[in-house]
Amino acid sequence: MGWYDTDLHAEIATTSDRSALEVGKNNAADGALITLRKQGAVVGSIGVDNSDNIVIEGNSSHSGLQFATNLIYPHKNGAIVDNTIALGGPSYRFTTLSLSDTVTTAGVLFGSDTAAANTLDDYEEGTATFTFTCGSGTATIDSSNDQGSYVKIGKICHVQARLGISSVSSPSSTFTINGLPYAGAASSIHDGETTGVGTCYIENAGTAISSPFVFKTNGTGTTLLLRNSGTTSTGGSLAGSIDADTKIMFQITYRTNA
């Protein structure tokens, strides 16, 4: 049954389990089933495309959606469009985009790129807990200053930390920091070596350290080696300069296969 108010507001209702209104056309042609108007001007429509895909869209200058089998297409002016319609805007954003399909959500490709190798498939922020190792003797990390932060974008990982040493016992030879969040990746174009090199600043060293010195990734593991850059040897005999209350600040960017 139906009725309308004195302001010509019409309503249709039913007391059965059937829909209150059915709209259709008895031919095979696609197109609008319901046309929406405001003061005589078309502002949108609900229709069908590709035989049985529902389409909801605005007028010829406004966007819409076409609902296909397991797909939702952007739609405008009676047709599916590509690279035309934005989802949200700078001041009117959606909160969360949740995706699950391992094929269509393998990552993000930019522009017209379709190469799987160029897919941006990971973004992660976190913390890493570190320890120290000396070639001989020990250097014990301060448990209140043993963590750093990292950001991983794709296969590139950037780590920053300020670490403290609480005690030492006759440290000498090489000095290593253990605990990178991801293992380094070797590259065939770099003689099979990893190439992560980071800057380092040391406070309260036991003895003076000749500059410049850096941290470098140690093969494909999760360790960093403190090195004196530019020497004729490996430049690795720096553990003896470490003392209790030494502070080590570093940042490094390196490649990983994770």
C-alpha cells in the first residue's frame, strides 16, 4: 500500500516479507532502471550494465560504482573508467583499508608499472634490542639503553639507536653490535657483499678513536661491525677504546631480503 502527505511526500510500505517496491524492464538492454531528479535535472541513477551488474552513479559529471562478480569498478558517465576517480580526499579520509587477497594485495605499484619486482610490499616500524660482542673480553650493554628504532620500507631498513655500556672486562680486537631487526642482503653486483654503512658517534670512550669511523653490516647476518674507515687494514681493532659508561649513537640504512 502507499500514501502521500499534504506536502506530496510519498511512501510505499508492505506488511509481507516481500520487497516494498520492485523496478525493472522487460528487455535485454542495459541502462538506468531508476533515474533520480532534482527540480527536473538528472542527479543520478540506479541501473544495470554488462547484463547483471548493478550501477549506482551520479549524473554525467559525477562518479559512481559498478558492482560485478567479486569486483567493484569505478564508473562515470555510463561506463567503467580507469585512473579517474579518487577514494576520499585530503580533508575527508577513510579510516582503515583492510585487504586480504594474496594476489591483488601483494603490494603497491605506481603509475603504469606492472613489474612484480617493483611492488612496494611492506612498511613496518618497530624496535630492536641489541647486545655487544668483542673479539676478546666483554662489553656489557646497559639494559636501560639497549634498544633502537627502525623503519622498513620494502626491502630497505633504516635503524637508529643510542646504546650504553654498563661494564667492560678487558675488551680488545673487534667490536660488534648484534640485533639488527632484519638480516642484511648480499648483492651479486657488489661482489656478493652487503653494502650497508652507517654513521656513528661515540661518547666517553676509554681512549681516543681516530676518525672517521663507521658501522657496516656484517655479511648476511644481523650484526654491525665498528670500523675505522680509510685504514690499510680492516680497521677493526676498536674494542679496546670502549669503556664503562661509553655511549654509542648510530644510524644505518641497509638492504634486506625480508
